[in-house]
Amino acid sequence: MAENKELSNPAEILEFTVPEEMDGVRLDKVLADAYEGLSRSYIQKLFEQDCILVEGEVCRSKKYCAAAADQVRITVPQPRRLSVAAEKIPLEIVYEDPSVLVVNKPAGMVVHPAPGSPSGTLVNALLYAYGDALSSINGVLRPGIVHRIDKDTSGLLMIARNDHAHESLSRQLADHSITRKYLAIVQDNIREDEGTIEGAIGRDPRNRLRNAVVAEGGKPAVTHYRVLERFGTHTLIEAVLETGRTHQIRVHMAHIRHPLLGDTLYGRKANSLGAARQMLHAGVLGFVHPDTSEYMEFEAEPPEDFRQVLERLRRRQG
């Protein structure tokens, strides 16, 4: 096996000769094994940036399989200076250890900075609380962010505190092995007790601000749901994500004509129940811990505004 080398200076040229025992192995794995400071995800980004040369030629194929004695030259760019400000914003930390955080995000908070939301985000809060002790795989604007939920969706998010944890959690997301259960209040009465919605999601051709279930060009998406409580005019459901597409639950429930209460993008513009946002809460999150391989599951009760809407529905029904 290749000798494991400490990456002493992240801004340098690295020269590497592929050993015989690595013949036929994907180059990103070979390099990640050889250099402790380079994760496979980061190496794949270096392929995209033309920073990896094999036998003097730029290698752009992330799936390139190394050959014994290949001469590899890696240019590791100077890390960009983080331009996101740390802000003292309260966070509800559900779980914390050196590798993973679980945060209960309030509705109204954007996960990471973007045009129009440069501050007040979860990332700004994380930087104040944890500084550099977050994974770097997703770049300077999204340190530690493995997945996200919409601004007006409340609930649980997992945060990676190092690149190893980030890669493990990302792999579990890709394998659809993360447990993600949501509470949602939807319009009208769902007659069946449970169901599965399968429909590829892509950009809505009639409204570029929205996504939709599309016949061509979308990404496969699967949502399972079961009815928890019926109110005649509305239904409380538990939605379980098998995939994690943008706005997936909102799009899928609108597709079967049960849009989320308060969702003005995919549903009705007004409601008489005081729902100022989509009634969607990420209540259960489970994953295998990157270090211990132990399955861990966390639960968070819906916030006050969600509970108030439920109480109004129950009073109406009573």
C-alpha cells in the first residue's frame, strides 16, 4: 500500500507515483489514501479544475483508473478566504460530538448564504459557534452543510464537523439510507390511509420559479406518506423521503392535489387558519454515525405556529 503522508501545506504541488498494488484502482481513491489532507470529494473537484495531471496530461475524468507507475502531479490551490461573517444567532443543538451536530432549524432561517440572503443564515450561526470546526467539502459558503431544508420549513438538520463525517453522511444520503420523516398539514381530505408518490422532479416549464413532476429531464423522486389525523378540510400526514429533491414533499403533494397548507408557491394564496408559511416540519432524522457505525435517531416536536394551526383545526372539527 502507498505510504500515508500528512499534507503539510495545502497550497503546494504534490508529486506522486502510483504503486503497483494500486494498479487499476480509481485515481481519486488512490490519492485520498495517500494524502490524509485530501478527501475523495475534494479530489474530484480538483479534476474539474484541471489541477490533476497524469503523465504530464490534464486528467478530467473522475473515474480514471490508475496504472502502476503513473506519474501524477496535483496542484492544491490556496484555500479561498472565507467571506461569510460569523453571527451570534441562537441555535437549538439537539446533539453534538466532535464529528456531527444535529440542529433544530427554526422556520424563517435560510440554511446557507445566497444572493438576497447574505446574513442571518444557519451557516452564519454555525461559524460563530464552531469556527473552523466544520467540514470544508461544500466550500466556503456552506461549511458543514450536508443537506438542507427550505427557509420556511422547520426541523432537524445534520451538520458535519469534519470531511470524513461529511463524506459518510453524504454517502448515506446517496444510498437513501438516512431516515427523514416530516409532519405536514395538507389541503383537503386524503381518503387513503397511506400511499407512495413516484414522479421525477424538474423545473416547471410554465413557471421557472417552481419545480414540478415532469415527464422528461427530471430527477427520480419518491415520497411515502401516511395519514395521522383528518379534519375534513385538511389532513395531517407523516411524509417519509426516499429521495431528497428540492421542494420534494411540496411538489409531490401538490401533484396529487393536496398542496401544503400555507404554501403560496405550490398551493393556495390565502388561508383562514393563520398559517404564515408552509406547514412542514422535519421531525425525525436518523443516520449511522460516521465514527461509531451506530444508528442514531433524533426527534423534534413541531414549533409553536405549527401546533397552533393544529389546535385551530381540532377546535373547528369539534
